[in-house]
Amino acid sequence: MRTCVGETSFHFRFGPKVKIKEVHDSLVLSLMASEGLHGRTRVQLEANFHLDRDERTCTVQAETEVGRDLVRIFTALLTRQFGEEGFTIESNESRQHA
């Protein structure tokens, strides 16, 4: 996975009942869907994320159109798979204003 550094990013935290392997699989599917929208090369260049299995978190940088679409797709897949109670999501912008 790539290190996620950037001003606009979204932080996902997963509950204890969520299997991290399934989160990883959803992230891979989200990347594939993003490739359908933006092309493989652009996704490889612009999609920045980090899945921390031990901390049960995933951070996705959303400074580019590719990143924003990746967040939307990933969130939709997670919601369908685990329900809204299976994870939380917040942006680093909301963290700075808290």
C-alpha cells in the first residue's frame, strides 16, 4: 500500500466485527472501479491510501478527482457490505475544526 500524505484525506475506522481482509478486498474493488472511470495509469499516479491492519484503519487521500472518487466508491462498498454501523469515516478537515 502507498503512504497517504496530503491535506485532504478521509480516515476510516473499522469495528471489531469487521474482517480486515474483507476491507482490503473492498479497497481493491474500489481501485478497480476507479480505473474504469479514470484509467489505470491515472489511478496508479493519483490514488494514495494506507490500510493499517493492526490499527483497523484506512486513510485515503482525496486531493484529486481520482482520490475523491475512490473515497466515494470505497464508502459505498463498505456501507453495502458492513452497514453504516461497521465503520466510521471522518475527514482530516473535520478533525482540524474539532
